[in-house]
Amino acid sequence: MKTQLPLPRLTAALGLLLAGATLLTPSARASEGTVIAKPGGAPIATELPLEVAVLTKAPNVPPPIGRKHPAKVVVNLEVKEVTQRLADGVEYTFWTFGGEVPGLFIRVREGDVVEFHLNNHPSSKMPHNIDLHAVTGAGGGAASSFTAPGHSSQFTFTALNSGLFVYHCATAPVPMHISNGMYGLILVEPKEGLPPADREYYVMQGDLYTQGATNESGLQAFDNVKAMDERPTYVVFNGSVGSLVGDKALQAKVGEVVRLYFGVGGPNLTSSFHVIGEIFDRVWTEGGMKHVQENVQTTMVPAGGSAIVEFKVEVPGTFILVDHSLSRAFNKGALGMLKVTGPENRRLYSGKEIDEVYLGQQSAAGSAASTREAQLVAQKAEAIAKNPEIANITKDIQLERGKKVFLSACFACHLQEGQGLPGVFPPLAGSDYLKADKERAVRTVLKGLSGPITVNGKPYNNVMPPQEFTDDQVADVLTYVMNSWGNASGSVSSDEVKRIRRAGQ
Amino acid sequence: MWRSPQTSTSSRDSERLAKISGSLFKPMFSRHHHLSAAFALTLAVSAIAGRADHTVPSAPAGMVVIPAGNYAPLIRTKDEPPSVPVAAYYLDERAVTNAEFLDFVRAHPKWQRSRVSPLFADVGYLAHWASDAELGPFAPAAAPVVRVSWFAARAYATWTGKRLPTTAEWERTAAAGFTSTNGATEPGFPAYALVWFSKPTPDTLPSVGLGRPNFYGARDLLSLVWEWVDDFNTAMVSGESRGDTGLERTLFCGAGAAGARDLTNYPAFMRAGLRSSLRASYVVPNVGFRCAQSVSP
């Protein structure tokens, strides 16, 4: 965006410029060179505190500016042509800003005067330049920065507009220069800064056109026919397939606010940027600073455009960044990961609660298929039961699960060691009442028990409420009780519980 | 393999036929184009037969002849004609080598590295040579000479009794494919022309003359180094490739490269871009040159 001031503001700005100029003595003007007026603000001379910009490789972002005043910021960016991995087994000669795709991230403050040095490495084949969308001026700096291999150019601009801006090479043929990796982001922070975020990351999408098919190995050359037809062989985040997965995934902790500075270099495709499993709490759409949209699922980012998305991560897990034009994500590389660690929050997200066979209309009970399946299941159960090794493991598993059930409910009355409370709650450890009748034990858990009973010769008269357990839980907890604290009286299966439950209804 | 310009040879056509037939049996040929030898021979013979119409004297040693024809500039203004006639000329088959340039600086010490005027060559002139008159490991004798300014290239050409080719001459030669005057219509050729760009410049350049000869017999035009042309500074592409309509001349593109003849010819755009990024005193690690000569008037 280039400044389009409404007429009154423009006039005011010009007025300020003139006023500012008249305040300076001729000698001051001569020594300071240009005097730059910021609409609505005081004129800014170029004699400002000097800073050298911190530039970062994706996915990292330079720290917030923090300054409350403008500065003269020197940016040194080296253009280099480098051969590196595009996908496994696939190499590509990228043309880069800073040896990286996307180019190094630049962060300045609204009103800063930026002295830009573009250095084209002597090993480059091509002349290159840079068009920063943050520049208000012809070509965005391109004409002033056209640089032969082994040469260096300098130009200066004032960052008039806050926002997240794309920069790119604008040398003919432009689509090839961009496709080969010549794009990046420059963030012009508003004067008041941005709200704090716990994590800030830099992700940029680009489309590539190789002479070989997708994943064809070897050093691949650019294919201008595919580029003109807009048929990319790769659509990638941060310069290569898999740049943000596995060990290289973005990281965050539960409860943190994650902010992504997302840009699209293109040259051709618009991105439907989406993070699977998250909703963007806030989106600075199109990289502008004025309007923040909330609760966005997918934000559209044009080629040569950007967006800032922000969300608080509430639950742990791996969240997938995609271009939701999904063939690009699935087949061409537009996929990244955000790994969030920390405690689960089952209220927000349960994880998988049930996984069972669903037969649907196609396979009604009694059909040949379901009969056959039932036979096979029975056969499997029998085989397991006959194999002592597996049977023991099955029982061990049951004991562990049963202990959990016991500690979640039963221990409140029967106490941790099943000893009970004399005269009030009967014991389970060494209980003759328990050992005498397994079915009664199951019914007791399912339906509860009240009235007088005798356990180990002592009378009890109390009320035990029915337990709201699943069949599995009843089987597990009774197996645990019947094999703990000196008890050794076999086990209860889920099928037995089911049968008894049905019989009692 | 390299024949110096001073060596004399037999008649132009028999040399050319021998060269083309010989190249048929180089593995490169069939690997790149899968033409059967018989088919390729037919093409080669018919190419020679077709060229019998041109009444052009045979080329000096080490040069190839490019018959008169038309050149359609990549970029032109509305006022300029879509194509311009180009007279017949001779062009070096290969780029000038380090060894040849060494002969030149020995004959003209003012072009040696330590003596060259800074007006005519920037810092870095012949920087990869071991010394003023010694090539060393980074400048193999048969590799193309690079890091030479336009002034130096021009002085060399004059020394050999030749000149630098014009943009029109160079581009007309480079527009040919392997089997015709128009590479753009040869299957696979446009893609081939982009392959060089996918490879970074090696630290030490390979020898000249290893590339497959194009239709005219010139080698390495699209596969070794950039080359100076006499009128490089008329390319006039500003750094801003999309908006050059606003300049004092209607130079380039504008509104989506509207002034360009062939928007699909990416290599030609890149050459135009490179030329316009240069100044005559620049020395660049992958810019060399070859010489041309007019067919006597």
C-alpha cells in the first residue's frame, strides 16, 4: 500500500513539511540533506539515533522494537544464489535474500528512516534488486537497488505506514526471481508497538516450478512453461518441503499466545492459510494494522501479501499449518507443524473417548457378515483364553485398570487396603462374603446393597449405593479386589457382568 | 581442441560437415535429444544443403559464419521496427580463454592487472589470476577469461583485428537451436536454455568449446558464462522491470512487460537484465566475451 491521503490530510502534511523546512537554517538543510515529514507528525531530520537492524532467519522473528522514538536503521541484506534441498533428494538453486528462503525478517518502527544496503554476492549469476512493499516511492526501491553480481547498492526510505509487508526481487523475469526464493517480510511496527505475544514466528509460502515432476530427484531447473501456466510442482512453507515438521516444528506451551507473521511470496498462488485444530483469535487481515478480525478459521493471503494471525494454545498436541487448498498441502509441501506441550484439558478436548465397531445399515445383526464376525471374535477370545501368557497379560491389564476404578470410588468406604471400618463398612480383604458368591458380588456393585449381612462372623447393616460403572469397569474392579490384600479368587470378565446386568433387568 | 585464430584450416563447409558428423557420435548428442543418428545426419546434411544458397565466404579459423538475416529485438518502443536487418558476420566459435588473454596482456602490459587504469577496469580485474602474467590454479588456460571489463574486452578484440559482437548479432546467434535458426520451436530447447541458471557458478570454470555446437556451429553461448556485447549499454532496462514505461524512453515491459516481443523467452530477459546492470568498467566473475568480425564489405 502506498499512502493515499485524503486531501485535507495531505495538505496538512505539506504544510508541515514546508513549516519544518523553514525552521531550518540553510546550512542545517545542506548538512542534513533531506527533511522528511510524517503526515500528522513533526518533521524528521535524518539525524536520528543510528541502529543496525537485527535480521532473523525464518521461523524466527527479531525482538519487538521497544523504542518510543524514531531511529535511522541500517539494513544490510546480501543476495546470494545457493543450491540447497527443496525436498528429499531434490536440489534447487535458490536465489535468496540472506542465503535463506524466505529472506531474512526485517523489523522497524513506523517513522524510522531505513538506510538499505543491497549487496549482490560475487558468485551470483544474476543482477538483482529489491522492492519492499513498505516503501513509499517508485518501484518500492527496485530501480534504486538494481545491482550487478559483486556490487552493492544503497537507498533510503522512511517507513510511513505500519503493517506487515512483503519484499521481493523485481528483476525481469520477475516470476522466476520470486519463484526461485526472492521474497521475505518486513514488519513496520506501529508507533505504539504491538500487543505482547509469548511466541512470534515467521512463515512464508511460495510456489515453485521445476522441470522435473514433483519429487523427481536431482538438481532441478526452473520451468517457465509451468510457471506461465501457474502449475507449480511445489508449494512450500519456508523454502522447502518439511521445513517446519519433526524437529523443526514450531514450539509452544499450553496457555501461550502464538503469533504468526505469515506472508505469501507467490509468484502466483493465493494462500488459504489455516491451522488445523486452532481458531485464530485475532487476524490482522492483509497485514494492515487498523482492523483486527476475530475467531477466524482460514484467512486468505494474496500473492505479495501477508496476514498476522494470533491464537492462544489451550490444549497440547500437534497443530498442522496448511494452505487449505489441500492438494498443495498434501502433495506439494504446503504443510508445517506447531507442537504444543503441557497438561491436557479434557473439558476443552477429550481426546478419543470411544472406538468401537460401527456396522451401520449395511451389516445388520444376524447378517452373514456379522454372524461370521461374531464367530471370529469368539474364536479369538478362546485362543487368548487358552494361551496362558496372553491370558495373564490380560489379567494384569485388568488389575491395573481395576485399581484405578477402586481408587476412584470404592476406597472411600472400604479404605485403601480393603480393610473396611469395623461395624460400619465391611472389609473386602479376606472377606468370606465376597469369596462365597461371585455373581452376588457383581450384583452388589451393579445394584448396590442394603440391610443386614454377616461378614467374617460380624454383622453389618448399612447402605451401599449402586455404582455407575461400565461392564468393563465392574469386571476390572472386582478382579482387582478378588486378587488383592491376600485375596486370590479368580477373575470376572466383562461378558459375565453383561450377562448378570441383563438378567437383573 | 582449441584452435587459435591464427591457425589456418581447410574450406569452411568441409570443416563444418566434419564437425557436425563428428558430434553425432558424442554421447552428449544422443543423450540430450534421443535422435537417431540417421535422422540427425539427415538434418545436418539438409542444414548444409540449405545453407548453400548463401553466398558467404568461408569463415576465418576458429570462427563461424552467421548469414545475413533479421533480428527481432526483445524489447522495443512503438516507434521501432519489429525487426532489423543484420548483415552477415563471423563470430568466434568459443569464448576467449585465459591463455589467449594472457598473450594479450603480455603484448600490452598496460592491460595487466597491476597496471590497468581504474577508469577502464574496477578493482577485481583478473583477480583470479596468480599474478600479472601468470594464470595459476583458479584460471585454467582453456577456461574462459572472466573478470574483464568491457574496455578490456574491446581492447583485446581490436588487438586480434576483430571487434565485439553487437547485441543483435549475439542474440541472433544465440536464438538458434541445435538444428534450426529458431531454438524456441525445437522440442526441449527452451528448457535446455534455462538449465544453466539452475547451477551456481563453479569456483573454477570449465574449458571453453565443450558445449554442443548450435545450428551455426557456435558453442557454449547458453551454457558457460555471460558475454560482453559491444552495445551492452543500450539494453536500458532499469532496475524496475515492471514500470519502465515511465522512463524517458519506453524501455521495457510496463503494464506487464507490454513492450516485449516474446514474454516466454526468459533467458533473453535475463541477458537484457544483466547487460543493463553493468557498466563498462565492471568486472564480474562470470562475464567473459567472444569476438566478431564483419564479413568484408
